[in-house]
Amino acid sequence: MTTDTLPPSMPPSGTASVAPGNAPRAVPDTTGRRALARGVKVADLVVRAAAVLFLAVPILCVVVLSFSNADVLQFPPEEWGLRQYRSFFGSDTWIDAMMLSFKLATVSAAISLLIGIPAVFALHRSRLPLKGLLQAIGLSPLVIPGVAYAVALYTLFVQFRLTSNLGALVLTYAVHGLPFVLLILGSAMARLPAETELVAMTLGASRPRAMLGITLRQLLPAIGAAYLFSFITSFDEAVLINFLGGPGTVTLPKAIFDNVKTGLDPNITAIATLLMVGTGVVGSLAFMLRRKI
């Protein structure tokens, strides 16, 4: 029997039968995709490294200049020493400005907590109407541009003769730091189950006692973190004080700003280094407290 006489269902000898749905598929070429992914990863690393260098190089230059013994800024320093730090700590002007900033920040951060803690309980543990609108109003200092906010407050301060008034300035700083209290305590409150208060109330505790003894105690790390963030915000504030402080109220940021306008004192490098170190320490402490929530 020849091949031509074979029935249609029988393949010729020496050939393999292939079912209609089992045809071999082409293997996709992944070489191009791997090269593209590798190129994207390298580009991402390059962009990140450039961003880090862009931020870190000026900081390193300021730190290096703070250890110069020269009377003027010169990079790299020809003579190393602690002249800038000795000059800063020996100047009554700089120390008075730093102490005023510390006092304003300490009191204003405490007032921010006194306002923010009840506000957070009202927003997250009550049926208060228009809670979204009230929270948006509380966070508005973060949204409104600082200069526009300062101009509006300056108009108000001038009308009521409150410029150079430390009490009014403290309240302004407290409002300025309130959004950080609302955000930090609000996020911490959202992670705490409300059932714990209900259980305490079923066991005989009153609603205020359950809130203070259970929820508020669990919020203590968040309260500490919120205070530190509000403190940093008030201590480093440089826009509001230039509009509202007046000639007799000089905080450390305002003193730095005034010094830069009239000249460039090398002591600023030491001040900037101390501020960066202090802010980093306080920020790290606040971050550690937030992780305990």
C-alpha cells in the first residue's frame, strides 16, 4: 500500500500526529523586557542619588563651615576650630533670641494640645454634626499659603494693636501647630477600637472615666509626638514673626533673617548646624513615640 492510498485519518509513516488544539506555541522573548527593567532600575537609582546629593551637599557645606576659625565665610576653611560656636554662645543677642523662640514654642505647643485633644475626641468619638467641615477648618493652616495667612493676621493685629504682643503671638503659633496635633492624634485615634470604652462602661465606668483612663492613656505616645512636632513648627517659624513680631520681638529665625539681610555673619553656620541637629533629634524622638502607638 502506497502513501497515496492511505486513508485520510492515517498520517504517513514517519510523521507525528498533532492534535488541532495542541500546536506548539512560540516562546516569548523576555530579553528586551529584562533590559528595560534593568534600565529603569538604574535610572531610578541615579535620580535618587542625585536628589540625595542635592539635599546633602549644602548641609555638609554648612556643617564644614561651622568649624572654621575665619572671620568670613570661606570654603574650604583655612583654619579649623570652634570660633563660630564660641561666638554664638557668647553673644547675648543670639542667646536671647533662642530663649524667646524656646519659650514661645513650649507654651504654644502646650496650647495646641489643650485645643487639639478635646477636638480629636469630638471628631472621632461623638456624633458632632459637620465634623468634616470642622476638621478641614482645623487643618486649614497647612493649606493656606504662609505669606497670605501672615498678611491677613497682620491686618487683624494692627486693628486691635496686638503687634509685639507675646500672648497674641503665642496663640497664633498654637493655631499654626494645631494641624499637626489633629493629624497625629486623629490617625492614632482611628487605630484604637471604640469597643474598649464600651467594655469599660459596661463594667461600671462613666464615659469620661473610660475616655480618660483607657483611650487617653493609649494616646500618650501620640500626644508626645504631636507636642514635639508642634514645638518644632513653632520654633522654626520665620514668616509669621516677621509680620507680627514687631521691632522688639526677635526670635531666632527672625534674627537669622535680619542678619542675612544686613550681612552674612559666620555665626549663622554654627546656628544652622545646631538647629539641624536639634531638629533631627526631636524629630527622631517624635518618630519613635509614634511607632509605639
